[in-house]
Amino acid sequence: MSAPAMRLDFAARRSRRDAIGIVVLAAGVLSGVAIVSSYRQTLAEAEGLQLRLDALAHAANATGGLGDAAPRVIGEADAVVAELATPWSRLLEELEAANADSQQSVALLAIEPDREHRKVRIFAESRTLPAALAYAERLQKSTALRFPLLESHEVQTKDQYQPVRFQIAADWSVPP
């Protein structure tokens, strides 16, 4: 007994439309229309903004620039530039290293830098007072901080674990 002969015709046309294919085609067409519409809207917004910018530039030229507001605007811009140029990474690396050396027994709550006076205040919480003192001592070995001193500490008696909240003040030796 032999198997019947098979006829394979790979070039035959399919007369039946696949429902999934039609759905995918419709989704593709709708996506294309949405992208073109979004592109045109964005292009129109950009042209509108360019017109507003040109009008503002023309008005500034007509009034002679910023006028009385110039020193204030320049001062604000300088403050923003100084804030963005503050070298945070070295300070944060030192604080993380001190935390790692304390076996993660200290939690930083807040850092308040005073860039103009090159000072920084560190608010933290530890499980015990000796851990807080060890953290302050570790910060004294820091190259980013000078003269870190434990300014205050308070045992949180209302908390069941009674952690110690403390504050360290230091000079920030990183140039602003």
C-alpha cells in the first residue's frame, strides 16, 4: 500500500480574506493617519511659537532690550547657573561612604546646603547615640566636609524604637 500522491501548489491565490490581516491593515492605516495628524499639529505649534518669538524679539528691540528688568533677570539667571553648577556628587559620595561605614545604621533625613557661605547641615537619624557619634566622627575624615560637628541630638521617646535624631553642621570644602 502506498500513500496517495500529494499536490502542493505554493503559487495558488487565496480567495478568502483573512479577518486578522484586515484588522492589522486597518490598525496600521489608522496609526499612520494619527502620526501624520500629530506631526502637522506639532509643526503648526512650532510655527506659532516661532511667530511669538519673532514678535517678542521685535518688541524687545523696539523698547531697547529688557530695560529696568535686566539686572533682576541677570541675577536670577546667575543664581540658576550657580545652583546647577554645584558639585553635589562628591558630597553625596562622602555621605554614602559614611553611611556604609556605619553598617547602614544611619538614615539621612535632609541635607541643607548653603552655597554662598559654603556650609551644609545634615539631618539624620540613628538607632543609638553611639552610632550617631560614630557617623559624625567618620564625617570628620571626609575630604568634602571640613569641621563636621554634632550640633544637636534628641531621642525620640514617642517612637517605640526610640531612635536618635541628630544634626551635623560642617563647612563644605568643595568649591561652589
